[in-house]
Amino acid sequence: MKHLLKLMDLTTEEITEILDIADQLKYEKKHGIEHHLLKGKTLGMIFEKSSTRTRVSFEVGMYDLGGSALFLSSRDLQIGRGEPVQDTARVLSRYLDGIMIRTFAQSEVEDLAKYGNIPIINGLTDYCHPCQVLADLMTIREHKGSLAGKKMCYIGDGNNMTNSLIVGGIKTGMKVSVACPKGYTPDAEIMKWAAENGEFVCTDNILEAAKDADVLFTDVWASMGQESEAEERKKIFAGYQINDDVIAVSKPDVMVQHCLPAHREEEITAKVFEAHADEIFDEAENRLHAQKAVLVKCLGGR
Ligand code: CP
Ligand code: NVA
């Protein structure tokens, strides 16, 4: 595996291998076992959007693996002043061993991979968030013991998270249900692929989607770049919240996941968030271990 551009590019075996490596690296870190698999390697991290978890998990991850990481804000790079991505990719390929990029257009990530000759890792685009969903799958497996046959339900905006959750869930044999308002459903091609390759439902009825769910997901109603729509979206998504009614129709031992940042009383009530905080912060912690596994797979190592 050279790049991580989107989960659709990975086989089920590759996803499972990343989760296995992540579990192993987590175990080793907890037991003080050093694993300098990327000694001497440098990761460039280009951010065109804000980040807490992605930035810190990749930076600490590279440090744990014996390498180093450079934070590159697009505001300070020439790319922010219009230098073509083709040129940026070829220049950075001469200095770095890999690039993690968070940006708007998926095509920018794909172009970096096309024109550069070092591994490119997608740290979130408007289209998908593969790194987050690998951490999510790791967390579900940790809590539930396995993924195949378990039911994942996502409630809210059909956004980058939803697209990656559908692909990651279906590829690992989970049943996936999504509840979104009309006009805010996930990517049409991904939904078609999901229906052809597994058990997939998309509805506007949140209780139907959540029925007997093993794990519930949600995400913000307005993603980065949609700030101007936030007030209008609050009205459109008002009925798409993880609350006690949703928990009541799910399995009694349902777990709740949120990629964070969370907006309490919007997509999730404060009560449900706090009742499931341990699972949600395990998920946030697992960003570190899962990102290290991705780095090891893409930049070489185990
Ligand atoms: N979940 C996630 O990607 O968080 P950040 O935006 O803080 O990186
Ligand atoms: N859908 C959110 C995810 C943030 C991690 C966004 O794109 O802002």
C-alpha cells in the first residue's frame, strides 16, 4: 500500500492488517516498548483546514516511530498563493518521505499522489475521512470483539465521515444504515456500491435506521467550509440527533462514536455524549494508534 487516498482503494485484508498493526502498536506503547520503525523519516503535514486530533496524532505518531513531522499551514506555503499542486508535489517529494494533507477537494490529494513520488495520506477532504474511520473501526472491534455482522448506524449530514463510514463498514462486513434528510444524503456512487456489496440502507427515518444498532455515529451538521450555512442547517437537521429515543431502539449495549469536535444539543444530546464519553475518547485516542499503523504501512516499517 503506497498511499491512503480513500478507503475504497483498500482491500478488506489491507484494512484488517492496518487494524492489527494499530492494536499491536497500542499494546507496545502501553507497555513502554519502543517501536522506531520510521527512524530518520520525515512526514510533511499540509493543513488547509483546522485540526486538533489529526495534527497531534500524526505528529506524536511520527515521533513515537522514531521519525519527525513538519506542520505546513497552507497559509504559509506558496500553494496558498497559487503555486500549482503539480509543482508542490514534485518539490516536496525531494525533501520528505511522505505527506499527510487535509484540504477541500479530493482531486488535490489525488493530484499530489499523481505528480509526486512519495506516499500521500488523506487527512480529510470534503469527500472522505479515511484516517478517522480506521480509528473508528479499531475502536468498534476493541469494544465489540469483531466487526462482521455488527450493525453500524449513522445519523445526520451525509458528509465526508458518512462516505468513509459506509465504505469502511461494508468492506469489513458490517451492516450499515444511514439516516439523513432528503438532499443531504451521502455520495450517490458510494451508496450504489454499498447496496451492491453488502447490507446497506439509507432512510430519512432515524428510528428505523437506529433499530437494533450495535454502534451509533453522528457528526456535525455543518462541516468545515460550510460555516455560512450553519444556521439554515440547524433547522434542516433538527430531527437528526442522537438522543434517548435513538438509544432506546438500539441494542441495549449500543456504543456511541463521534469523530469530534461535537456540538452538544445539536447532533447529540449532552446526556448521551457524557454517558458514552469513554467510548468516544477511546475513539479519539485510537487516532494515534491507527495513524501510526497507516504511517508504517505507507512509509515502510513492519
Ligand atoms: N476528528 C478529527 O479529524 O478531528 P480534528 O479535526 O481535530 O483533526
Ligand atoms: N465533517 C467534519 C469532520 C471533522 C473531523 C468536517 O469536515 O468538518
